[in-house]
Amino acid sequence: MFRRRKETQQPVGSMMATMEEMPVRVYFTAAIASLVLSAILYLFGKRTAAIFVGQWPPMLILLSLFYRLLHPSQEDTGERMARMRRKTRAAMH
């Protein structure tokens, strides 16, 4: 009578691919935003929620560090190399 819906499990690889698409700055921005949100909640008297949200920044920063350790960054390598080439060429002339 009732059909069972197939649940698709996303492999861990897709989660890592999603993390790879986000630059590390996103994690640090989210950590700062959660600190600000925590302070606002505390000022409005919602202390339990403020403490809960205030525990997010360490987790976000650790998540970014964990990812960095497993997958060294390739974010700015191309830009840095181009700048170094330009400086080298300018120094030679």
C-alpha cells in the first residue's frame, strides 16, 4: 500500500567537495558573525541562546583548520605566482 521511498546517502566525498569549493575565509567570516550574533542575543536577554551560538566559532575555526591540514590550499597560488613573475621581470629590466 505504501511505497517506501529510497533514501539516497551522500558519500563523504561530496561533503569534502562542498568544503573544497568554499574558501577558508567563509569559515572565519561565519565565526565572527556568530560572535556578533551571540553578543546581540546576550544583550537582548536570551542568554541560553547566546551561549549556544557562542560555542560555534571554535567549531568553525577547527573545521577550517582540519580541512586545511587534510587538503593544502590552492586558493591564491595562481595569483601569487603571477605577482612573483611580474616582480621578477620588473627587477630584470
